Amino acid sequence: MSASNKNTPGFLVVKDDQVKVPPLTCPVCGYFMSTASDIFFWETYECCEECGVTWAEGRNKKKWKKGWRPKPEVIKEQVENRRKIIPRLKL
């Protein structure tokens, strides 16, 4: 059976250039984008919620929109501190 056979089952992948698909990880800190809040912040600031709240909002908002990002050492320190926080479990 040839690949050009119209009866061959398969997949059709359609790419829509109008839709921005969020990445799996935050481009700033590298954490997984795992919540609806992460997606909201990515659509607004192109980062996860934690980075958005920590750096993109507030007094850095104008700088962030112009492309400013914290130094890699600052990001690394924030990520280390974030790992120490124990999430609350809801039962």
C-alpha cells in the first residue's frame, strides 16, 4: 500500500498561526506551567504565575513589557527558595 493511498488511516496536523500555544515550562524560571493561573500569566507576561507576581507586576511592569528580566542569579535564588516551600494539601 502506498503512502499516497487516500484510504490509509493517519493524522492530519493543522497549525493555526493565530493561536499562541503556551510552553510546557516557564521561559524565565523553568518550572512547569501547570495551572490555569500559569496560563493566564503566560498570556499576559509570558511567564508563570510565580514569576509574574514576583517580577512582572507592580513597579517592574513597564520594564517587563520592554523586555527586562531579572539576572540569572536572582532567578536561581528565587527558584531555590520556592523549592523549600511545602504546598498545602487539600483533603
